[in-house]
Amino acid sequence: MTIFDERESEVRSYCRTWPAVFERAGGSWLYAENGRAYLDFFAGAGALNYGHNNPVLKGALIDYLAGDGIIHSLDMYTVAKREFLTAFDELILRPRRLDYKVQFPGPGGANAVEAALKLARKVTGRTEVISFTNAFHGMTLGALSITGSAFHRGGAGVPLAHATPMPFDPSPGSDGAPGSSWFERLLDDSSSGLDKPAAVIVETVQGEGGINVARAEWLRGLAGLCQRHDILLIVDDVQMGCGRTGPFFSFETAGITPDIVCLSKSIGGYGLPMALTLIRPDLDIWQPGEHNGTFRGVNPAFVTGTAALHAYWRDDKLERATLAKGQRIATTLTALAESVPGTVIRPRGRGLAHGLAFESGELAGKVSSAAFERGLLVETCGPQGSVIKLLPPLLVTDTELDQGLALLADATQAICLSSALKQKEVPLCTRRD
Ligand code: PLP
């Protein structure tokens, strides 16, 4: 029995999927203590967009530590925070004509979401929030109340209140229409029983929910609906922001401007904890200290976050490269889906967030394990874990991308074939599309 089995809580999870003891990392690679190399298409669930131990960010961090820079400062003014805010203003907000006040909540994505929900309720004086089917917003109680997964909701231990799920695009109830027609009908009907919500919170691409990509026209319809009904629109860009789908913010493609935006994961640049709640200036009605937390000023994360903005967001090179790599993945996954006759596999995604949806969580789980045996980390997500999620670092090379996709293809083909043979029936099932 290892110390992990003996002492670490049963709640541990990723280590069960990938039972190696990791020791070092660089770029797109993780190395176990036994020396085995793994290609990382998980990238810290989106916290490592610039790769492991990115040398540019590491240099800035080492210099900062060597110079005895401030490490912990709550929300006191520091040079590191000033430089981060200046870079964020000059390189991200102004070029996109976005005007947001920046709130540093606690360091995780759920902290950014909690702050957004509290503020929306405070501003509007309303209590209800609209979320979407298959949404994921984190594990704290407010974030859980707007999260879809019954498994995670069940862990709350108290009723999860003041939130109503609507069908996410393009699920059946959304009627395939722009806007969100079911939601619109409820809002327009004074007898629908739906109280006017404070806010709508949406992911433009649902990450944990199964890489479900909302159409730009659906998002625009939703934004219009919120505006017409005086409801605040919150985009949770915790996983899909910081360039994951191509542009810095995932909502840029749809041409919408949310009232509040949640960012975390890769905003600290180096895998260091940081979260932001971006607030339309007139909504910033917080009283000083009304929402606080000890770890809101992790200065090393300001330093690496600033270095990342300067290194990768001065122009659109990273965005274009991400879109090109995404296209490369899409082409390969489409070919892979077609190369496994008899098994329904549906590829989908945007930028460097892609998914391969299987018919069952069991099959996807086996493919993920087979990929791990071959030296590739890919996690499962979506309903019953039925979707393999590909989230490589944005700086992955084309060679690494091809290498990882080849490992995934090999794992998929091996599992689907053996699954078909087990049922003594090839092909396993009939393709639906
Ligand atoms: N929001 C989204 C869209 C996420 O994907 C996640 C985490 O995966 C969260 C919020 C919660 O972030 P954290 O785990 O840092 O609290």
C-alpha cells in the first residue's frame, strides 16, 4: 500500500485514471519517476495553455523569486499586480474594445463564478440564475447550483436553490432556433412560473460537459434576449478562455459582450493559481471588502501571467496557430471516426478543445486507459464520461500533435475492435451518421 492509498482521501480522482507517480514536466510532456514519458493532452484541465515549465515564464518567475519579490499580499497594491493589470489592460482589453473592472476573487475558477453570481444578485436585487444543461461551473455551493452533473450536485448535502437549467444549444429543447426559444417563451409568459432571473451563465464551449460547442448565432440570440429582458449575461470562460478556442476570449467569435466574465486556469500562465471576475464598470457596486479571501494576490501568478500576455498576446500569431492546429485535429478525428466501422464516434470541438463522443462512458473510459498505456494523457468528460477530451497545450508542436493523435487512434481502434469481438459481432453497431 502506498502513502497515497493510506493517507490521501478517497476523493482523489485523476491519479486513479493515470496511476503513475509524476516527477518532472516540460512543454507537452510529463515524466513519471520511473522515467516513462507521457504526452499531455490534458494540460492541467486547461491551466497549462503555455505548456509545463514554459521557459519564458519560468525565467520571469525565477528572477522574481531571486529578487525577493512579494509572494503573498491579499489585495494590497504590489508592483507585480500593477504590471499584470497594465498588461491585461493594454494587450487584452483595449485592443478588443472591452471595458471591464477586474476583480481578483479567490484563486480558483469556482471563486470567480461565486463572485459573479453574488454581484449579479446584488446589482439586480433578484435571486434566480439561469444555467444550461451539461454546464460545469465548479464545486462550491453557488457554482454547484448551476452545474448539471447529478453526481457532483449530490455531493452538496443541501438543496441547491435559486437556479434553473435551460437546454444548451443544440440540445433538443433549444428548438435549433437562434436565441433560446424555450427560455424566451417562459420569459414572455407571465404564467410560466419562471421568476425573472438576475443572470444567465453560459460556457460558449462546455468543457466538462462534453465539448459541446454553442453556435455563434445561438450565443448572439441569448445575448440579445438578456439585453431585452434586462438580465445580466455571465460568460464562464474559466476553461475556454486564455486562447483555448483561438481568440483570447471564447466569446469573441460570436461578437457578443458579456456583462461579467469569469477567468481562471491559464490566466496565471504557469499553472499558478489566479482567477478574475471581469465586471462591466457600472455594475461594480461592491463595498470595499464585501467579497474577500486570503489568496487573491498570488504575486508569482501575476508575474507569470504578465509574462504570458507579453510573450503570446502582442499579436494574433498564437490565435492563428491555435486555429490551424484545431483544424488539423478536426481532420484527423473525422478520419478516425470513419476508420472504426460499426462504432458511433462523433468528433467535435473548436480551436484546441476537441472531443470524441462515444456511445458509452465504459467505451470512452477504456479508450482513455488504453491511451495512457500507450503514453498519452486524455481525460473523459460529458454525460457518464462518454467523451474523450483533447486539451493539449496551445504551444504543442505539429509533430507532438500528430504523435498524440496517432496514439489516440491506435487506442480507439484497439478498444473498439476488442469490444466488437467480445460481442462476437463485427461490426459492433450500426453507424448513425
Ligand atoms: N468553470 C468552468 C467552465 C470550469 O471548467 C471549471 C473547472 O474545470 C470551473 C469553473 C471551476 O474551476 P476550479 O476547479 O478552479 O474551481
